[in-house]
Amino acid sequence: MIELTGLTKRYGEKVAVDHLTFTVRPGIVTGFLGPNGAGKSTTMRMLLGLDNPTAGDVRIDGKRYAELKDPLKYIGALLDAKAMHGGRSAYNHLLCLAQSNGIPRRRVSEVLETVGLTAVAKKRAKGFSLGMGQRLGIAGALLGDPEILMFDEPVNGLDPEGIHWIRNLMKSLAGQGRTVFVSSHLMSEMALTADHLVVIGQGRLLADTSMADFIRENSRSYVRLRSPQQERLRDVMHEAGITAVSRGDGALEVDGATSEQLGELAARHQLVLHELSPQRASLEEAFMQLTAESVEYHAHTDGAGPQVPGAGWGVGAQQKKGV
């Protein structure tokens, strides 16, 4: 389990992390989300003792990272897949990590097999593709067979098969009762992987909730209907106190009533429905809604165009180096 209490980090006048308090629990995949510059990387670095907090505290199974003996046996992390000696082979890179943490040599071959790099174990890491480097970084995180795993952009550079593999790996690790904490900009992937979400913006906690609750609380849900008896349908709903809004494609949208209620209402009045579909926002839409006021780096539609809230997640965003 990972516990943050009032965690704060300042760089001069810049507050990168602002009194973060949350707990990452075992047995589920917890997604860590936030716009560029929100403080995600700084938070993860403080978890591993790579940055010292200005205030607050962070514990790994009740201990500070510096207090852990053989820390790879407690927490495995992938923060930067390029953080390795390029002149070493994949095998020797992992062997050095294993020897420094009291991990048996046999474990090196096991994790290479797990991540699919056995065939290139003797090749130098500097010749690896981005995806192969990611796999080697994941192998390093798994090396100590830790109860806590932390991944920053784990699918970066992976092909579709690799993305499917890491998604199933994280779910499997959580299913074993381990703590899995993962940061990613890929909303579609987070929607398929995470059970719980921690969302921050400008260093502050914005949400700490389940995936389902996050989408429900930060987006509009409605029911879409189409009928050849649309005017009669509108009258029936009006009599029942239900307001419908017409759309240009001939459909009606209804807030405040479930698809079951609307279907039963139509059936009682013998109305034909060609469409009755509940519409729920995606994780990306809910995220944009929540973080619209917290986006620090915006994209523009042209050189002098207006700022677009949430566009800091889009391709081509004007990105500064985040903290």
C-alpha cells in the first residue's frame, strides 16, 4: 500500500505538488491522471525518494523509501525506460539490479521470459527500440517480485500486442492482491485497465474515486430515443413530467429518466421505438470536464487562435517540460 499525507513540493515560487493526500490500495489497478504539468512525475519521484518533499510524507507499506532494505523487493517502478546503461546487455542490466538488491540470479531469466525479451537478452540495450526498452524497464520493475508496482506511461512505444499484454499483466498483478499504480495519458487505455482513479491538477487532488463514479459524477448521462410517432411520444413524456430535447438527426434526448423507465412508458402507450439507447460519457470526456480549469499548457487551433480547455492532452499541444 502507498500512503501520501499532505505531500508538497515547491521549486522556488512554483508549487509542483500541493498537499496531496490519498492512498493507493492493493488488489486493484489505480490510475493516476492529470494534465501536462499537473505534478504526476514529481509525485512519483517523491514516492521513490528521487525528490525530497518540501512538506508532508509518503509511505511504502508503512515505511519511507529510504528505510526499505532491498527496495526492489517492496516496490518496482518504471519511470523512464531509457534510464539504463546502454552498453550493457539486457541480461547484465537486470543482473546488476538483482545483485544490488539481494535478488537471485535465476530471477533475471524469469522476468526476461515474462516480458518476451529472452531472445535478445545478450544484446546491448542501446540498440533496443522504444517498445523493447519499455519491456526491459517493466522487467526491472518485476525483478524483485514486489507487492507494489508503479508504472509511468507503461504502454509508450508498444505495439497493439504489447499494449494488450501490459494491460493483462497489470490486471493479473492486481488480481494477485498487489498494489498497482499507473500513470498514463492514454484515456482509452486507462478506461480498460484502471478500477480506481486519482486525478490531480496544478498539483492538487481533484478526484479519488472509482472509475464508474468518476465518469458518472463528471459527465452528462442521457437517453437517446427515435420513433416514427415522435410527436405522440413527446406528448406522453410531457404528461409524465419528462422533458425531451430534439436533435437535428430526428432523435430525442432525455435527462433524468432511465432507458428502462422510458421503454416501459412507450410500451404502456403502444408506441413504436426505433432507438432506445443510454448514452454515457467516456473517461476522456469526464476527465476534460473535471480538469478544464486546471490545464496549464494549451494548444491553439492556429497561431493566434483561442485557448481550448483540455487541449493540453491533444496531439500537437504546446508542451513545456512538465513537473
